[in-house]
Amino acid sequence: MPDSARISTRPVIRQLPPDAVNRIAAGEVVERPAAAVKELVENALDAGASSIAVSIEAGGLKRICVEDDGCGMNADEMLMGLERHATSKLAPGDDGRIDLLNIHTMGFRGEALPSIASVSRMSLISRAESEDAAEVFVEAGRVEGPKPAAWTGRGENGTRIEVRDLFHATPARLKFMKSERAETMAVTDALKRLAMANAGVSFSLESNGRTTFRYAAHTPTPEGHLERLGAIMGREFRENALAIEAERDGVTLSGFAGLPTLNRGNAQYQFLFVNGRPVKDRMLTGVIRAAYQDFLARDRHPMAALFVDCDPELVDVNVHPAKTEVRFRDAGNVRGLIIGSLRHTLAAAGHRASTTVAGYALGKMQGETPERARDEPLPRPSVWDRSSLFRDSYGSTPPRPAPQQDWQPAPPAPSGMAEDSQRYDAPSARFEDVSDASPQHDFPLGVARAQLHETYVVAQTKDGIVIVDQHAAHERLVYEQMKAQMAADGVKRQALLIPEVVEMGEDEAARVIERAGELAEMGLEIEAFGAGAVCVRATPALFGNMDAAGLVRDLADDFAEYESGLALKERFEDVMGNMACRGGAVRAGRRLNAEEMNALLRQMEDTPYSGQCNHGRPTYVELKLADIEKLFGRR
């Protein structure tokens, strides 16, 4: 092609008009109604609001209204706020430069208002202290006002922003919106996350004229914060949450984490906040999984709300247009702080199990509704049908001996006839004389009174009873003993007669070699073997014959996703867990005398994490006397 042809077809660089620039920015910052709500509520929080009310229609696509009682704006500030990159949240330093690494506010880019206004019809009414209220209307970048307006807001000062027909200026974007219900759920989730981080602010949400939630403001104390978290995450979390408070190298961690026996089938109840900002960080999934790896099955997830606070210069919040991701200067310090704090908190909980275990058992006991109970007698289940009372929250049932005949109520003794124990069926339980035992209220788990079906130990406490699954409980005790021995003596290694060379990508090999020292402490000796290859010299003796190549590749995947060698740790858990289960643990079906049962209870009280077995199932159920009395209609 001639040079003249190239010159004639060469593209020309042009300056985009402001409306096009705003719509492009809106595509990054306001990709859906939930993002618009998030930006507007963050502005209200930065304005010092103590009460925020949000109202939406059609999932936010038809209408969004955010009202607050913050400091408000005057007419000139309202016009300036509609300009791109105009903000009150960044001030120049002594040298006249803006420091983007010293951000103390939720927002800072000055893009939210102009971006939303460019793709919607927005009306903005605000009143600042000692100023008259003013109103501005914006449609597709065209500004009308400001003009005087009547102020009927939530306080003497504040702002009310109403957004109608979101994305009407970009019809193509509407085609990518989800259903109204999905968009409403996204708005609800975004607002709840902000409410979790700001317990001192009241929040409310209305959808299509109906109140979705309303959270009152709480005092800025750990108790008040837990009340707000309980209102959002559920009463069960509030009752079974462990407080966390730790600090390391200028980074502070606070918040609450649920007991291992309070778990879910996914990780949607795990929240991370950095300097009050809700963020979605893949590190969170990895560190919580690592902290709970000894207590939960792989398909179960704990509940937690963690708050990281640090100097703004230690974290970069300017890595994503929606500000949902952050980068820590020392990610290893933060990761170690979270894992260490969670493990320390769980250890301090001792043998405690969540109250949901007892609630689940009581629900199974109550069976039918009281109305039916008054109308007709309930069928009595067999003895082994009742073992479902001790199933865990996801259906597994502890082992038991062969089933016996159904239990039948004993007929009344004829009048004038002495009771004869040979005439009636005896309960399937064995009783040991514990008259010499200490008073039951001296021990959290009480004093053993009986053993049911050679599987469950029944103990009496000061205000109720405890039913212990002897096999699950002893399995945890043996497992903790094995971990303590390994920590004291170290991990034994077995050298490979012929070292195994594992070929992989250069980046994968580099990640594994970088952690060679950490892996050596766990018994896995590796070294570099050229570009894109790793040589395995020794493996943990505990594993016996194993697939070393598969383990190294799993570790490379873990380091890429979580920056933690979970695969190796989980192998240890599996091996030691199986050894504890099949080797040293007391089996179901084994008879225990009074001394053995009480020794099991005392050891559980002294052993951390004994409230759940190695797979997260509860080891005991505690029923309070008041709950038992309700079952019999005494209350």
C-alpha cells in the first residue's frame, strides 16, 4: 500500500465530549442499581449522616431515593459536585499535591454523582447549616438550577437525591440487567454491608413501598456492633459469635466469628471490612478456610465479620473503579494476623458448641404442632428413630449398634400388686453409681449419670443435661493429642530413594520454590530442578506412600489462589483424623464405667475445640431444664 494511502486512513485522535466521558465512567462505576445506591450512601456517610433512608422501585431501575441528615450542600457546592473529579474528600497538602495513599473517606474520585446523572434523571435537594435549601435537576448531562426548594428532610440539614429511569440514556445497558428480584437483592446486600460497618448510623430500605428492613442506631461499642451484626446475620450468629480483638505491626483486627458448629453451605456469610470499607477479597476465603480447617468439612463454611483498621498508607484502595478491592502493603502480616487471631479465639472457646445444636434437637423432639397434639395422640417413634435427634445440621448420623425392638409404654400396674421389674421392658440404658461424684454444678459438662446404647453419655449439669457422642468427642481429643505431639517433636520425614521430578509451568514452580522453607517445616523437602520443574527429596513420614507430584501441583494452585499451602495441611488433617477415628478413639458400642465417662467429660472441658469433631459435627448437645420442661408442658 502506498504511503499516501496509509496517511489518508490514519485514525485521528479526538477529545471526547463530556457527556460521552461521563457515560463511559458510569459503565465502570455504576454497572447496576446496587452500585448507584452504594455510591450515594457512601457519600451520605462521608457527610456525617446519622440516619440514612433508601427507597427503590423496580429493583432501582425505575427509582432510587437516598435521604440523609448529613452536613448538606449549598447551591454552589451542588453544581460543583456534578462536575467530574470534583470532591470535598481530598485536599492538597502543603506542597499542593494530592496524596492518594492517605484516604480517610469512603469516596474520593468525584465520579459518582456526574456518572449517575449522565445515565438517568436526577433531582438533588440539599440544605447546609445556615443556608437555604436548593434543588438541581439533571437529565442526560443537562443541568437545570439551582433554584430555591422547600426542605422536608430527616434533619435540619441533609441531602435528598432521587434517581429515576436509570440507564434510560444507555438503552443497551438495560438489556444486561437481571430480574427485578435479583436487582433488589443486590441493593439489599450492598446496603446491609454498609450497615454492618456503621453500627452508629440507622439504616432503612423500602422496595416498591414496602419496608425491607429498618436498623436502629447502636452505641459504638462491641456490644452495639454485635447487635447490628445479629440484626443482619441472624440471631443465631449473635448468640454464638466469638469476639476478636488483636493488633500486629500497626494493623488492628476486630469483629466476630461464629463457632465451628455454626456453619453454612457457602461463604456468603463471610465479610471483610478495611477501614470501614466493605471489600471483596479472595484472601478472606483463604485465611478463614485455613483458620477453620481443623474443625469443618471442606464443603462447610463458618460465619464471620472481620474489620481491619490500619494507617491509610498501608493499604491501597484505588485499585478498582467500584472500590471493592484493596491491596495491602504487607499482605502477609494481615493474613497472619487474621489466621492467628481466629485460631486463638477458637481455642479460648474451649469445649463450647453453638446453641443451634440444642435448638435443632429440641425442634426434632417437639415434632408435631400443639394443635395436633390436643386433637390426637402422637405416634411413638422407635428407640432408633429417636437417634435422629442427634443428627448434625447436615444430616450425618453417628454410628450405632444393631437396632432393637420398638419401645412400648409399660401398662399400668394392677391395683394392690407390687411392681415387678421382670414384667416390664427396661429402658435401654445402663446406670452407674455416681453418688460419690462431686456436685454436678462444679463442672461445665456436669457429672455422668448413664450411658445410652453404649454410644451416648448422659450427664447432669446444674441447670440441665448434656448428651455426649462418646466416639465423636474422643476422636477430637485424640486428634488434639496427636497435633500437640507433632508440634513438640516435629514432622518426621522419609527420604525418597529416587527423588521425584515434577514438571509444571515456570510461574507455578516459582511459587512453590518460594515457599520451600515453609514446606520443609511440614516434612516436604523440595528444590528447583531447572526452569519449570521441582524436585521432591522427602515427604512426611506420616503419609506413607503418596502421590508427591499431585500434592506439589495442588500446592501450586493453593499458593496462586490463597497464598497458603492448604493442600499439605489438609493432607495432615485427613491422615491424622483417620488415625484418630480408626485408631485411638473410643468406638460407639463400647461400654464405659462411671470413671471412664467422667474422665471423658473432664478431658473435653480441658481440651480446646472439643465442642466439635474433626468434621465440624457437634460432640455434645446441652438441653437446659427450662427447655425440657417446655417439652412436657410445664411452662
